[in-house]
Amino acid sequence: MERRQFIALLALPAVAQALAACGEDEDPFANSTKGRRSSLQGSAARVTTDADPTAAAAAVNAFGADLFEQLVAKNPNANLVFSPVSIAIALAMTSAGAKGATLNEIDGVLHVTDPDGIHRSMNGLSAAFDACNKSKSLAAEGGEGSHEVKVSITNSLWSQDGLTLTPAFLDTLSAEYGAGVETVDYAADTEAARIAINDWVADATEDRIPELLGEGVLTADTLLTLVNAVYLKANWANEIYPQATTGTPFTTAKGDTVTAQMMRTGGDLPYAEGDGWQATALPYAFGDLDMVFAVGDAATTPLPDATVLFPQLATRTVQLGLPRFDFATNTTLGDTLAAMGMSTAFSDAADFSGITTDAQLFIADVVHQANITLDEKGTEAAAATAVVMAGTAAPTDVAVVILDRPFTFWLRHTATGAALFMGRVNDPTATA
């Protein structure tokens, strides 16, 4: 079989602090003279019942903990943000067409304990995040403005015109991920295909990710692009008063002292502590999402991962000092994922024949980009990943948590515990 290029593009979360008005749905290609395409859908309808997110949430957090450890070791002094949920969903979509050792290794890296049920569980996890969409006016409570949370997880495939995809692969993606296939002509007009995919991602992320694919990423040999887009906007349950924010010394991972804009809040919040560390959580509006923070006595103090920390959180009165931060992470994950145990997918021995038998495919690299902003109103963030595949001293009853030294964070779904975002702040004044 001829070896051709295959790119699975995974566009990850865009998160913002306040919900913008949603415009009417439009076809971003309606007025384009290039990139004309047709749509193809599997015969299976999207499953909307009996989709338990428990297994997917556990897999996401275990995978996220492993990846976090690898990325921190790669650059221990840098800030870090990435999305375990979106990367895991994207890899799970890709695994729907993998077989043999390729599939076993992907499942192993994702901590999948039930290969037959993981796609249904990922479907349930997406539905759990969909249920977070809520809004209400604060006028009835004597306040101003509104509380709004918007979360969406969408998927699509972009196939070379004429490429035959297996019915089983199409049915899994349509039933469990709601993903259809758009056909483009990479070979005849690569740039039109790139623009079409970038426009779809921009639309799915409310323009938070306007250009996911740079020039030269797609080639005339590209056969398929898988896209996952996650978008979230959320404000805090209780807005932090900006008048209380003050410049405060922060000791970075390098041992330098910088001046961080330290926000101050508190109340009855989830809290846990252990050997040399503290953790607390700050809820977003409606309580379906929160952000968990863990900090050690020193930058090198071992901190628990999500699977250990989250069950320990219990309500306690907390005074919290939290710095504003705004930074981005750009990294490639191919070598990291191979080292974590899915090396076959990156080699000539890869078996993705469950996607197509027209060509032999393997993953060339995985590229991830993310950014996050946190302030008194809430959180704003965006991320994108490309999987490139080629052919072949306070009162004792009050806990004081001051994040004035390196700390770890998780933006999680409170019911399932799944971490939509996680990362580490080593210097809140740095942009990377």
C-alpha cells in the first residue's frame, strides 16, 4: 500500500471569563471560492443515553498526571498549561481506527481499563460538560450583570476527497463523538483546505483560536485531519473585588522575587493539607466547575496528583491569596507520548487500518499550544493540539493559603472530577 500523510488535528479548549453573545450559526465557507466540500456522516446517530463518564474521567486524570510529570520535567522552571480532557478525547478518537499493538499502547497511555466502553464513556464525559451551560441574571438578587457559563466540545474530520473510510470508524465517531466528515482536496488545493479547517476551529472557539494550522503544516500528501474543539467561558461564583488586589512578592521556581498582582478572597471552600503542602478550590458560577490550587512549602515539595488530592478536599474556612496570571505553553508531544508507552503509533509498524485500508498511516508528531488568563472576574484560556500522522499565622479554624510561590492548578468538572485544564504557575508575571 502507498504510504501517505495523515494529520489528526485536535483543537483544544478556549475558555473565557464572561459569556459573549452568540451569533447565528453560519457556514464559514459559504462565500469562499476555494475549499468547497461535501459532508459525510456515519449511519449511527449520536448516543445520548446510558453514557457513564466515570471511566473516561478517571482515564483523563491519570493520563493528565502522567503527562504533567513529563512536561514539568522537560522544562521545570516554565509555566505550564494544557488540557487533559481534550488531548484524551482526541487520542481516543484516533484510537477508534487503531488495531493490535498500536491500539493497546494508546489505551495504556490513556489508562483505559475498558477498551470496549471507552468511547461511550468519553461521550458521557462530553455530555457532562455540556450540562454545565447555564446563565442567570443577578438583578433578582439585587446585583448587576449575570452569571454565565458556556462549555462546548465539538469534533470533526477532514478527509481527502476520494479516500475511503471504514464504516465502523465513521459510525463510532458519529455515535460517540458527534463527528461528521468534511471532504476537501489537499492534493489540488492544500491552502484552501488549511483555511477551511482554521475557519472551522475559529468558529468553534468563538475566534479564540483564529489560526490553528500555520502555512506548511498541511501538504499535498495529507489524507485526513481529525479536529476536536473545546470552548469554555466561566466567571467566578463570587467576583473577586479588584480593590483588594495588591502587588505582592512572589518567589519563582528559579528563586527570583517578582511582584505579582495578588487577589484576595475567601469563605467556606474545599481545602486539604498534607506533608508540606496545602490545597483549596475556587468555584465558578453554578458550582459545576471549579479551579483547584495546590502549593508546597517549597517549589520542590512533592504535591499529590488529582486522583489523590480531589477526594481529600473538604469544606473549611479559607483565606486565599491568588495571583493574576496570563501565559502560554507551546510544545510538541510526539516524543513525550512515545516515551510514555505509545511508540508503535509513531513508527512504520503502526496499524491504523481501522480508519482506512487505502494507505498505511503512522503519527509523525503531536503539537500542543495553550494559553490561560486568570483575573478577578474568572478565567480565559485557549489551546490547540495537532497530531501529525505520516504515511509508513492565622486563627486555627481558618486556613490561610497564599499562592506566593510555585503552585499547580486544575480546572475541573466537580461531579466527575475530570480536569479540563491543568498546569503549573512558576512565575505569574511571565508570559510563557
